[in-house]
Amino acid sequence: MTGETVERDDQVKGCEIAKDDLVPIEDYELSEIALESTHTINIEAFCRREEVDERYLDKP
């Protein structure tokens, strides 16, 4: 790394597959692998009220 600023047009996205070994990823590839958001929360378990610390009752 040189610490020099890279112009936006010269920037690319990539995935590091090994130390200092990067594979570039194109924007169309990112859209193909994007996860579809469901905007839902899956509840896996409940707990008793006594198990929840007081500080979490007003704000998460």
C-alpha cells in the first residue's frame, strides 16, 4: 500500500481469496448474488422477563 488516493473511476470491488490475492467483482455480478431482503425477523426463542436486564426495556 502506498497511501496514495485512488480516483473513483480507478476503484474496483473485489474479494480477497488469499493474502494479497484479489479477484475483481463487477457490479452486474454483485446484483446477481445479492440476497433478497424480506424485512422480517425470525424469532427463534423466548426468554422469561426476569432474564432481561432492565436497561433493555426502554430502548434496544
